[in-house]
Amino acid sequence: MDPKKNLLVNGGLYALALIGTCIAQWKGLHALEFVSKPLLLLVLSSWFFFNSRRVGDRFTLLIQAGLFFSLVGDIALMFTYKDDFNFLVGLGAFFLAQLCYAFAFAQNISDVGGMDGLLVAILISFGIGTYAFFFAWDLMPHLDDGLGIPVIAYVVAIALMGILAAFRYRRTYPRSFWLIMIGSLCFIASDSLLAWDRFRFPMKGAQVWIMVTYAIAQFMIAGGALAHVLDPDNLRRRQALTT
């Protein structure tokens, strides 16, 4: 199999990049972080692109855009130790990434339609929305001047991503739904840890947990998106529609 598409090859590189990033952040080795952290999304984006390029629909393009903006956010956050303004740059990049993922999930929902699984989707969405509200309520008094609106906008974006992921229930293949749903929840957990560590109470080893949950989130979202578009039934349906 083409190594650019191989899950074991790219998954191994991804894991090595994650380990390197965690070691770099734990030990404060900026040179190692400058290499290993961008490698995470470069490997994942490449693997996703070469596996999904034959599909090339709006859903895959939006996921690819989300991976790109995530890479920009990762690079910006590496330089917060030099200038806190880079935190805002990273926040903006991840805001765009969350919107891209949310729009991709909305595209999936729109394509399939129907009311199947609506109750489960509403229950999951209610849980995510409730968590986002109380998380923002708790965080607001502790934010630096000028960060209130950007942070709240980001909370809304990531909650929207999770809610739209929930509404994919029964509108895609079970494997795709659960990979993306769990990935979205891991993304919410990672960003929650980042916000708590930065604004509420610094936690020992927080950077490692933030990176691990973040890396799991991105990998599962990309993998779930591929499971959605590369399922044999889906490919046959696409071929029938274009012939």
C-alpha cells in the first residue's frame, strides 16, 4: 500500500510526533517542539488528503480546511512564551477550524436529512450546551481584559461543533459517528484543560494532558471523516449518481 495512505505508517509518525511534543513541553525544549508539534497536523493532513482526494466533495474540503487552521493554531500557540498576542492568533485559527468542522458536519446532516435518531442527538446536544454555558460562566470573571468576547465566541464555536457532531447520529455509518463524536468531546476536553490551566488554576502536567486529548481528537475526527466518505456503500452510491 502507498505509505502516504497507510494507517500504520502515518499513525506511527503521528504517535512519535505526539511523544516528541509532550517531552518538549514537559522539559521546555522549544527546538524539539518547533519540529514535533507542527509535524502532528502535517502528518494527519497529508494522510487525510491522500486518502480522500478521490472524493473531493465539500465535506472533505471542509475537514481539510479544519486541519489546516488547526496547524496554524498550533504554530501560533508555540510562540505564546514570547508574546501573549500569539494566544489570540491561535484562538482565532482554532475558531476557524471549529467552524470548518461544524460546517462539514452540517453538510453531512443536510445531505442525508430525515428525523432518525433525533432524540439521542438532542440529549447529547443538551449536555454539550449545558456544559458550555456553565464553563463560560465560570471562566468569564477570570479572563484578561479584552479576552471576554474572543473566548466566548470560541466556546460557542466548539460547542456548535460538538452539537452538530451529535446530530450526525443515524445520518452516517456508526463507526464514523462515534469516531467523530468522541473526537469532538476530546477536543472540548482539551480546550477546557487549556483554559483552566491558563486562566483558573495552573495544573502540573497540564500541557501533556492537553496535547494527548487534542491529538486523539484530531485523529478521530479525521479518521471518522474518512470512514464516512470511503465506506464502500457510500462510494458505490456516489458512482451511481455520477454515471
